[in-house]
Amino acid sequence: MKRTKRSAVLALSAAAALLLTSCGFSGGNDSGGSAESEGAQTTLEMLVPTYSTGTKALWEGVIDDFETEHPNIKVNLEVQSWENIENVLKTKLQGNQAPDIYNGGAFAEFAAEDLLAPASDVASAETLADFQTAFADAEKYQDTQYGLPLIASARALFYNKDLMEEAGVKNVPTTWDQLHDASKAISDKTKADGYGMPLGSEEAQGESLIWFAGNGGNFGDAQKIAVNTPANLEAAEFMKKMIDDGVTQNDPGATQRTPMLNTFIQGKLGFAYALPQTVGQIKKENPDLNYGIAAVATKTGSPATLGVADRLMSFKNDGSKSAAVKEFFDYFFSADVYTDWVSTEGFLPTTKSGSEKLAGDETLKPFLDLLPNAVFYPTTNPAWNATDGAFKSLMGEIATGKSAQEVLDAIQAKADAAK
Amino acid sequence: MSSPVPVKAPAGRKLRRSTDTQSFISSLPWIGPALLLILAIVVFPAGYMIYNSTRKISSVGTDLHSAGLANFSTIFADPALPRILANTFFWVVSVVLITVVISLALAQFLSKPFPGRTIVRMAVIVPWAASVVMTTTVFYYGLDPNYGIFNHFFVQIGFMDEGFGWTKNAIPAMAVSVVVAIFVSIPFTTYTLLAGLQAVPGDTLEAARMDGAGRWKTYLFVVLPQLRSALAVAVLINIINVFNNLPILKVMTGSIPGNSADTLMTYIFKVLQFDRRLDLSSALSVVNFAIVLVIVAIYVKTVKPMQEV
């Protein structure tokens, strides 16, 4: 009898202790206990998004090799989808569990709140000097570099040659009007849709900037987000014309990019703007697809495209891990490791040594050619994240009855409210 | 509340107090963990949510300063709110109403003995056993305009010329979400009502028959009143569940731009995900919380579900 009583008390106190520890706000150093006993081991928390289905394995390979070289550093990898990663990060920030290494799009708002370690604290001078100047400059907030440019990418027009032939379209469109007419021909004369316009929450901001850039527009700069400018409005109105004339797929306002590109890969779409990785995807999933890659169609035909650069950054937390982060970044950006990573993912390199190594790559060539005319997101503006969110949730409304002016004004209002 | 719960007579209270305290202390080890759990996962988060709703929080998540009730005036001034509340109302009423009507019929059917009843009863549980997100995702892909099986079927039988984006437009997306919500709510509701039905004493039915009541009259005036407490539980829990449902709507209507298909719950999620306004979404959650409390209060007050028949 006594024994059962004691074990009951034990079980209860154990349960209570469990509750207390698991529900409290822990301070982000829960790896402390076990790390001490194994000598001076540092554990780095790393949070990255998936660029492709191979991303996780690719990082795991890098981390394994790194850990063999640096037995005193352990890297915990967490991989999230692009749709979720910013929510995950936000939850971690609120719980004081900011990742030591983070791969993301925007960084300025974190820098503005002094959450990030300056790049010079987490990478050696040689590593920093190896980045191409244009990319390194885009990583600065108030003259201090915070991000390490990880990848660059540009969009190009993918066209289905078979569908063009079936619809009697001779030339690859280079202007908006040609793209409109070619898409209309394909929509009318074949069973496929003409142009794939993904304005759903996955990447409405990307599709929008491709069109805006085609009219000399952009989303503003580090100081001011400018969405409802005349140039952007004209572009948005042309997008709406494409939709209203029925030359796009159905329900463009609710279409995500990935499934839209899948229909292109299956040969059921005439035109779509896609990325370097799409080439690899087509090779794998439908190698028989008869397609070509051309420059983005713009209003006048002058070259312009959307460029994307993503970056690695380090949240400084209490600052005790910056030496270990530095080891990792220096290792990762060494020419061999980095070029292997970038070319496997199908992106364009941001380092000088990487560009030299990949200069002869045929798949990357059309995109490398477009890069000089690329327009980038204003990621150095702290209001960019809110603008990005507003595009994702609102831009599709040009397909559900609202006017281009109304939609751009609403996005601008959300951007202004984020200051 | 003025519910006629019998109150213990105060006589002998003094005498009993010491034993009351004693029994409370001795029961503490037993109810303690549950109390702790409630404090930690119900009371604390709710309090923290209310606190957050009065703060100005940066889009990164840093608590900047007090905002008073500014967050509430912002959300009430939001032009999207009336549509969202109307959607929420339509969503809750249609799902709960249809679920209860179908479940009443189903429970009646399942309480009658027939060969294979056990198997049918098991089959009714299946939607309950499967994960809601999984069930919804199956429907979502089935309704995809390009490769969805439902669309494929409708095109094949000549009902439609080409696939329709059921989940891409506000009204059809809401309608199919209602269907999915009913599908996953039926098992719980049916089983609650079935349990209620089996508690109806056979002699009351016999008495009704003796008095010459027909089938409908027996059901309406004898069975239904005795189902009152089971119905009350089913309706109340369904209202709260459906009102707070995120997974179904998030999957089914998540890709629709703007707020034309949002309920309060998905709107809170969007404010958090796209606008990154933790303070505003906390304020919305407080409103959400208040609405649920009001619904429950009105329901308890008017239907008096706890009153014995």
C-alpha cells in the first residue's frame, strides 16, 4: 500500500515537472546541458527553405562534410517550405529561439531591429571580398552588410513549340501585344491554355514584378515602397486585359506557380515565365517536351526581367556562436562546396570564383544573359515583407473583378501601414 | 445565470468547512495536474492573447509599446470585416444545421437492428478517424480543375465542357468547404445522438403507441424532447468546432485572393501570415473569443439545454 502511494506521488511530481518545463518560455539555450559534458561543442540551429526536392539532401551533404572537418561544431538542420518558413521563423523569434543560420528572402526588417549579426562578424574578409559587388551591395542596411548572397536567379519566357505551330504562331513573342496575340491563338486553336499567370499566394509578387519591369517599373527602393505608380498601373492593366480576354488559364487569381509550371511541363500551356530549375525539371519529368527559352516579353521589346537573390544570414542571439557560424560560412562559400551547391540547385552563383567555374554552363546561359537587366525586389526596405505579403494576398483580385488601380492602391496602403 | 441548480442548504456549514478544506487538500494531488494543465494551456495563452491585443508589435515580433485599444479600432474600421462576419455566420449555420439534420436521420437508422449494422456503424466513424487536413486535401485535389477526379467525372458524363475551379472562386469554394465540414462533423454528431436515442426508455414509446400516436407524432413529441440534452451537446460542440475551424477552409479557400471567402478564423491567419501583424491578429482573436462566449451564453440561456425534461 505504502509503495503504491509513493510511486503515485513520484509520478505526479514527474508529470508536474514535465508540464512546468515544457510550457515555460525557454531562453533558447536548451542545448546547454549536454553540450557542456562533451567538451566545448557548439550547436548551430539552421533554418532553410526548400528550393527543390533535393534541397534537404544537398544541405545534409554539406553539413556532414563540414562536421567531419569541424568535430566541435554540430549543425541542426530544419527544412521548411517557402509557404511556411517565415511563420516558423516568426514563431522562433517570439520564443527567443532565433536560428543561428537562416536562409531567406528579406532581411532589412531584422537588421532594422538589430537582430542580425553584421556579415563581418560571421564571415572572413576573403569570403566577403569574393561576392560580386552588385550582390554584396544589395545586402546592406544603412551601410552595413548583413546578408551573404546565396543564390541569384532570373526569369525567362518558356514557350511550347508544338502548341505554337499548331496555333500558327511563327515568332516567339517579344512584346506584350505579341504575347497577347500568340496566347490568344493558342487558347482559341488548341486544347491548351495560352499563357500561365500565377497570381495565387505562392508568388504573385514575382509574376507582378516581371510585368512591371517590362514597363520600366519596380516596387520602389530602400527608402520608399512605390507600388501604385503609373508605369506599374499600366502593366497591371495589361495583365488584367490578358485575363479578361481569356488568353490565360482559368482562375489566374488563385493559381499557384508550381502547379501552373507543371501544366507547362505536361505540354498543356503555351507560355509561362519560369526559372533555371524548370529546365532540370522538364528533363526529368517530360524530356520529350518541345520547348524553347527566350527573353521576357516587355511593352516595347527592350530587355527586362525579374531577378531574385536569396541570402544566408545569422541571427546574433547572445553572440556566443558567431565564431562557429563564421567557420560554417567560410566553409560553405569556398569555391568547390559553393559551386557544387549552386549548380545542383540550378541557380546562378553570386561569388566571383563561382561565376568563373560555371561560366561554360549551357543551361544557365540564357539566364546569365538576362541578369544585367534584372529588376530586384526592394529587400533592403524594412516595409518589403509587408508589401510582399500584400501582393500575395491581394494581387489576384485583378482576376476576380477589382480594377488594377484599386488593387495596387490597396497593396500600397498595406506597405505604407508597415512603416 | 439563473439556472435552477439545487443549492445546498447552508445549515451545518461551519461544521463542514474544516472537512471541506481537508478534502480539498487531499484531493489536490489528484486534480493538481489537470489544474496545472488548464492553467498552462488554456488560461495562460488566453491571457497572453488579450495582453498582446493591447500592444504594438513590430512585424518581426518585437513588443514595442502599449497601444491601448488602437488595434481594436483598426480592425473594426476594416472594410473587409462585414463580409468576413457574414461568411462566418453562413459557414457556421449551414454546417451545423445540415449536420444535425442528417445526423438525426442517421442515428435513427443506426438504432434500428438490421443485418450488418455493426459494419455500417463502423463505416460512419471513418471520416472521424481520418485526419481533417488529409480528408480535406483529398477533396481539394479531387476538385482541381486540371487533374481532379470529380472534374474529370463531370466532364466525362457530359455535365461540363471543361474542369471547373471549384476551389478557386469564393462561392463554390465555400460551398464545397461546407460539404467537407459536414462530412467530418457527422460521425461525432451521429454517435452523440445515437447514445441519446438508446437512452430513450422503451416504455415511453410503447405508451405513445398505446395512446394512438403515429410515427411522426411519436418522434416529434416523445423521442425528440428526450434527445434534448444529447442534441444540446452535439449542437454546442459543433458550433464551437465549426466556428473555430481552420484546416478545412485553409486548404479549400486558401488560394483565393482577397477576403471574399474568409471567415474570421482564416482572416486571423491571413493577417498573421501576410500582414505579419501579431497585434492585430491577437485583437481579432479576442473578438473571436468574445463571439464564441456570446453564442454559448445565448444558447444556454434560450435553449436551457441543461434543464431536465
